[in-house]
Amino acid sequence: RCVQETAMQATDEYMTGFTTKAVHAGQEPDSDTHSITTPIYMSSTFQIVDPANPKYVYGRVNNPTRAALEANIAALEGAKQCVCTASGMAACCLIMHLFRPKDHIIASVDIYGGTANYMMDMAPKTQGINVEIADLSDESKLEKLVKPETKAVWLESPTSPLLKIHNIPAIAKFCKEKKLILIVDNTFLTPYLQNPLSMGADIVFHSCTKYLGGHADLVMGAVLTNNEQLAPQIRKFSILLGPCPSPMDCFLALRGIKTLALRMDQAQKNAIEIATFLSTHPKIEQCFYPGLPTHPGHELMKTQSRGFGALIVIRVKGPLENGKKLCDSLRLFTHAVSLGSTESIVNIPTMNAYKEKPFEIKQKAEPDDNLVRISVGIEDAQDLIAVSYTHLT
């Protein structure tokens, strides 16, 4: 079959809390061995017992370990369907296959560099899809951007690197009125802190490489929806295009998700303390963190999210070299790309992920060489602050 349905939501009346779902949803003890941990099914093909209704056939189509992970993430996001992919970019490309030549997509200016590069470079050339980049932090501007051929609005909230906040319910309402698909990248807040589907989004996707996996040891993506028209298309494309993750990575993601709430609580607690410290430091020109009352999106975020996340962006005073020195010298903070791991990570967006963004987006986003992005980990806050104080001084 082109569409393989799995049980996507926990039906147990006692499975109401987030962490309960994270630990148990989609993960019944193994029927043969009674193992409480979901096995890693490293099989490319499966014995066909019932030819009329085979449960598992071929690894590209489905896999028991992957099915458990998809059911788990779906339960956390409140989705009827989840399709896991081999990377966050594979999830992005899978979604883009929903559109046809001459379709028009409106995308927020601060989207991930790889996504932006695909949209502005590959999508027009290989799919004939036109993507228009705009600042959607003011949703009232959307009306002027819509064309007869517009099919979707694509955004992140918060964005990176400037951590702008989008009014998801307002944009979702607009999209419903205009019959547009709303696609939201929920990587930075995770299902623990934000659920765009419940606010009216049609599709949510994640780079599971980040917080969901949480240990910097896997690369994966996920696409979720409650839309009955889009769900079978997404499943079909995933089977035909073949961007499936390995069973081993699915196992690692399941393991990571069990502690997602605990990790996010600790990382967010640390982020609030560190942002408060950095916001008053004389060598920091500006500190961007939605959890600070001074952040322009602070009040909006309080209405649509259950927290502010663990990403901080600072503007260091002085030349670019100052930001480089800070990233290279901070002990306990690893100078690297990516985010969402147990370890704290720092980088300069314009020298790393931001390099992937096309020139048109860079102009609109006004990139700043003095920006340093901090993905706060789960270490002890006092140690991270002590290190920051020493090296800034």
C-alpha cells in the first residue's frame, strides 16, 4: 500500500501528561521477548504472513522501530500522522513535494539557512516553485503578499538568529480564510513548549537532530499533520522518495525523547539565568532572549507557548574578531554548529549556518557579524555564568 497507517495517538486514559507520553506512547513491551525497550529492528525486509494485509514489508516503506518513534512524536504534537525522515532537510524537501510548478510560497525571512537555500535556489530550478521571503513578525503584511498562485505560508517561531516571534494563531486564521497551507518549523521549542497544530497550523516539522534526540548523536527529521488530504500525500512521497531514517537512529531518538521535558526544563532554566547575566554585561551590546521582558515578542510568546526555549543570541561590542575570540575561548561552551544538545554550544551565525542563506535573504534579514548564538545545555548554570564572566572580562 502507498499509505501505511500507524496508531498515532495514545488512547490510554491515564496517558495525559507530556512526560508520560514521552516515555510510553508507541512503546508497548515487545510481544516476543517482553523487553520494555523498543528493539532495534535492523531488517530490510520482513516475512509476509498475511499477503492480503501485511503489517511490515520493506524497510523503505515501514519499520517497527520507526513506527514506534512516529507514534511517539505524534502523541507529543497532538498529530494524527507523523513521518520520520533521515534529516531535517529531508523533512523540508518532503514537504516541498506537495507543491507544483508555478506555485507560490511565502516564507519568513529568518528561516534555517539550508531551508532558505533550497527554497531560493533548488526549488525554482528543479520544481518550478516560487518562494517569496518576507518579515512575517507583522502578520498584517501577509495580505499584500498573497497572489492567486499562493499555496502556503512557511515560518519558524522563534526564528534564528534573531529570535523573532510570529503570531501563529493569527497567521493560521489568515491562512484558513485564504485556503493556504500553514507550515511551521517547531524545532527550537519542541512539542514540550509549543504545539502549532493546536493553534491551526496544517503541517509541523522538526529537525529531530536537535532537542528531540538531544545528545548530538543522530541526524533525523519529522513531518506531522492532522490534515486528512495532506497526510496520505506525505506518506506516499516518503515511500517513493525514500528519505527514511535508520532503525538505529530511531532507537536513539526514542531514548532521547524520554528525557525531553527534563532536559528542556534544565536548559531553559539555565538560559534565563545566563540571559539575565549577559543582558547587563558592559561588553554585550544587546542580548536577544524571548524570556527577557525587554524582548519585543515576550508577551506574545507567553500566550502561545509554555516556555521560552534555550537559545540566546548576543551582539558583542567591537569587531567580528571579538565574537570569534569569545567562541573559541569559552570553556564548557563548544564552538560548533547545530543546537539542542546536552552540551552548551556557541557559534557565529554569519560564519556558519547563515552562510547557506541566499544573498536576497541576507539583505532582508540584516545579518550582523557581531552576533553570537548560544545553545544553552543542561550543565550547572553557575558554572556556565562563571566561565562567561571570566572570558568576557
